[in-house]
Amino acid sequence: MPRIRWLLIWLCFLANAIGYIDRANLAIAAHGIRAELNIDATQMGLILSAFFWTYAFMQMPAGWVVDRIGVRISLTVAVIWWSIFTMATGAARNVSHFFAARLMLGLGESATMPSFTKTAFNWFPRRERGLACGIFNSGSVAGNVLSLPLVTWLIAMTGWRGAFIVTGLIGLVWALAWWFIYRDPERYRAVAPAEVDALLAERAAPIQSAHIPWSSLFRYRSIWGLMIGMFCLNFAIYFFITWFPSYLQEARGFSLTRLGTLGMVPGLMGIVGSQAGGYLSDWLLSRGWSRTAARKTCLVGGMLMASSIGLSAFVESTYLCLALFALAYASLSVVGANCWTVVSEMAPTPGHVASISGIQNFAGNLAGILITTFTGVMLTLTSGSFLIPLAVAGGGCVVGALSYLFLVDKIEPLEAR
């Protein structure tokens, strides 16, 4: 296997981290923005949810496009687009400006996960795809973790408007590097022909007796199982990305400095969980476990352990609360690594990998819309209590575990119908 695959997957990790910094920067700056511009909790909840409307509903068309034009063009354009609108957020003057900028940010980032999944499929053999997906998936957690110290420092140095400008510029630099570095294996001159042939053989899917159009993917029970599981997964994950900084400040009394230190602990565990979860399922596969047993063990077990997020609001100790959040984030990241792995293993042809990824992520990001708005409304109705949103997130993790266990069938290429 060509060594360049590791550089490319770590570039995907970096792009994912940058994307999540650009998502999370608003949540970190929210406290100051609300005070300066007199925005209430419900309005901020709507602003935070704006990203997910376009991000969610563009997932399926974005996956279809990635399968057809490839990841080099799609990912370069996507990162440039969202970086521009990250910087535009820093110029916002009212709720409408913030809402519009976040809508455009979501539009740009919609191509990321389908592109990352397709990159892992193109460049990695089956026995390494769990780890590959774990690496790029951990970029989301790393971005969320780094956003706390990075954005808080940028706000202190340049103000919240300057923080959006700087984080947007980082994305533009990455896009330039990706355009000059990435090629598919069969178009990469530095890769030996034997290595290209080996990778192409790994991509081969069973010969289908009938064509499988994009729309017919919704006829498969497993696709719905992946969608429900991802919805439940993201309902919990996006609490960390949107309302978690506000929770620590408002419910636990964290200062901005403490937020940038102790607030990083759950995210750091998430990075470990993502890469360890991908490696674990690959290791089980190498020990003779079937793909179904190896991947589902991580999916179901991870979701059940992640339900600990529901307990965090009930404990008085701040350190015990952080420990429960850390366990939940690590477990969610184990699931995250494996849910992208099974996409490439269940795709009926190479031309369906990014498409199924987009379908799965569409469902997952409907949860992003719901958790952000739902939490904002609950805070208004309950005078600032996070108990109900956290309890619902914990219950959703159990539902997600049941979906992966019973609705998702064998982890193998879908058969034409």
C-alpha cells in the first residue's frame, strides 16, 4: 500500500478540525455576542441552528456530487466557500446577518464527510478503513477541543470579530495545500502501478445483477438503521459543539480561562476514543471476527456507554460531571469512527460510497437543528436549566444502540433489488 495514504488521511483530519473550529467558534463567542448585541437565548439557539439547516439538507446532493466529480475538486471548493463565510460572520451586526452567514457556512461544510469517507475508500484497504475513518473522524473532536483555547485566546487578542477572520484564513491555506497534493491513486504518478492495482482490487464490489439508482437506497432497512443511529449519535455530539461552553459557564460557573483548560477534557477523550474505536474494530476483524460482529460491537457498545451524558446534569460535583461528559464523548467518538467505516463496506458499488455517507449525515444533522433550537427553548422555559436537554440526549443514545443492533443488517454490500 502507498505511504502517501497516511498524509492524505491526516490532511482530512486537519480539514475536519478546521471545519469544527469554524462551527464551534460561534458557540464560544456566544456569551460575549449576546451581551454586546442584546441577543436572548432563544435567538441564539436559532442562530446556532442555522448552520445545520443547510448542512443537513445539502448532505444528499453533496454526496452525489462527490461521487461524480471526486474529492479533489469538491473538497477544495467546499473549504474555500465555508472559510469565506466564516470570515463574513465576523462582520455580522444583527441576528439576520448571523443567521445568513451560518446558513452559507453549512452549505460549504456539507461536502466534508462524504469527501473524507470517499478518500478513505479510495486510498485504504478494507483492513485499515476503521483506523482511517477513526483518524479523520477524530479531527472533528480535535477541532472542537482546540476551538476552546484557540478561539478564547483569539477573542482576548483581537475581539470576537477578529477571531472569525483568523479562523477563516486558516481554511483558505488548507484548501490551497489540498489542491496541489491530492490525486486519486490511479492519477498519482508517484504511486507504483502494483500499488494502484492493489487499491483498485480493494475497491471492487460484487457484480450486481441490476442497477441501483440513488433513490432506491431508501428501500433498504439498513440505510434507515444507519440514519436513525446517526441522528441519535449527533443529538448528543452536537450538544458538545453548540451549548457545552455555555453550559460550563452558566450552569457550572466556569470562567473563560477555566473553560479553555478543564473544558478541554471531554474533547481530549473524544480524540482518543475515535482513533481507538477505529483501531479496535480493525483489530477484531484481524482476529477472525466477521465485519458485522467487529463493527456492531463498537457501534452498539459505544452508544450504550454514551448514554452517561444523561447523568451529567444530575450530579453536584463539577469533576464528576466532567468525568461523565468525558466518558460520553469518548464513547460517541468510538461510534463515529465506525459509522463511517460501515458506509464503505455496505455500499453496493464504489459510486455509492459518498452518496450513502451523505444520506447518513443528512439524518444525523437533523439532530443538530433539533438539539440547538430545543436547548435554547428549554433554557427559556426552565429559567436556564440544562437538565431536560441532557436527559433527552442520554435516552437518544439508547435508541441509537437499538437501531444499530436490530435495524442495521449484516455489514456487507447491499444487494440489488
